[in-house]
Amino acid sequence: MTSALPVALPAAGVRATARIHAVADGRGGTALPVLAGEGPLALRRIRGSGCEAGVMLIGAMSAPLGGDHLTVEATTGPGAHLALASAAATLALPGRGGEPARYDVRLTLEDGASVRWQPEPLVSVRGSDLRVRTRAELGPAARLLLREEQVLGRCGEDPGLLRSRLTVTRAGRPLLDQELTCGPGAPGGWDGPAGLAGHRALGQLLVVDPAFAAAPPAAAVLGEFAVLTPLAGPAVLVTALAPDALRLRELLDEAARAYGPSHQA
């Protein structure tokens, strides 16, 4: 009597990538020769500001679920200006098998390019397990405004496990590398007085602007739970905690108006 050998089943989950490539069009604007989405990642061109090309990321289905791996890749050539946003909040949802989900964002800015990456909040739903990785590579004269907003659980709900890492290099040198883990399974103290202190909305605004090399903003307290920190380069980082997503957005919008670079050539 023979027994069947175990068969390796394919990994569950959706694999999808959205690709954007922006180039200067030679007439003072920005063209999009590549604008391609897959699966739950649909892309639409929208009106930008000034010389920017605007792109909206639209979720075509519920994602990311456990086991999914979603990727957004955006590259901007010299002198190109790109504004990226999402149409709605992203909900990290549990999958059937308990596998973690992954969401990667990769931004490449060549010299003289600019990008504004301002998605809607990421909501960590109870039972979910999401790993977010954002990487940005900037040329020496590139400008970046990057906003991240994370909400731990829906109203009255405990969060899932959220692991987030942001890595930024400029002219080939490290500018920022930070990691955050929240929710069940995170290192102890993440929700204590030295961590989130009971807040359920957290976010940050990173601004990289060559103009800061000559006149860097000073470190400042922007509110009871918001601070501005100059980085070792022409960049500043604003981090904020808030009781809800609405208040968090207000804090980061105020910081963007005060410290955000002009993306209009």
C-alpha cells in the first residue's frame, strides 16, 4: 500500500503591482508614459497642480487581506513632478489562513524631480497582520513630501498587528530609516506612556527640500502630541499622535502648509 506524498499548495493571496512613470514633457508639464494597475490597484490620472501630473490610486476590491502582496512603484525622471493620492482609506483585513499581508511602496526620484505621496489612512482591523514597507530613493536636488497615517482599529475595535518601516536615501546616502510595530504581538510598552499613550491614530510627515540646506527649520513642538525634528540633511520629520484620524489629518495638514516645499516649477 502506498501513500501519497504531500503536495505543496501555492501561497494564498493576491499579488498585484501598480506602476507609474513620470517624465518632463518638454513644455513645462509632466507626462505619464506608464500608468498601469493590477487587481485591486487601479490607477486614474487626475488634474494636478501647476506642472504636476496627478494620479489617484483606487481600490478595486477589498485588500490587503492576509496573504496578499501589493506593491506601488513610482519613478520620476529629471524635472518631472508627480502628486500621488488614494481615493479611500486602506483597510488591512484578516485572511482565512492567518498569513500576514504585505504592502510595499517604492518611490524613485531623479535629480530635479518632485513627488507628493499623500494616501488616505491605513486602518489596522482586528485580527489582521500587515507589514508595510516604504522606500524612497532621491537624487540630490529632488523634493519629496510624504505623509503616512495609521489608525489602530475601527471605532471601538482593537487593532491588528501592524509593522511599518520607512527607508529614505538621498544621493545614495541614508537619510531616514525607522520602524514601528503596534498591536497584538508587538514588543511590550507600545501602547504605554512611553509609546502611544492610549492614542489610536498616529502619523508622520516627511519633507525633503534642498532649500532646507540653507535655512533649516528649528526643532519645535507643534502641539501636545506633535513635534518637528530636523534630520541630518535638507529634511524635516513631523510625527504626531491623535485620538482619531480627523484630528491627525488636521495636525499633518498644518505642518504641510508650514513646511511643505513648493512643487510648482
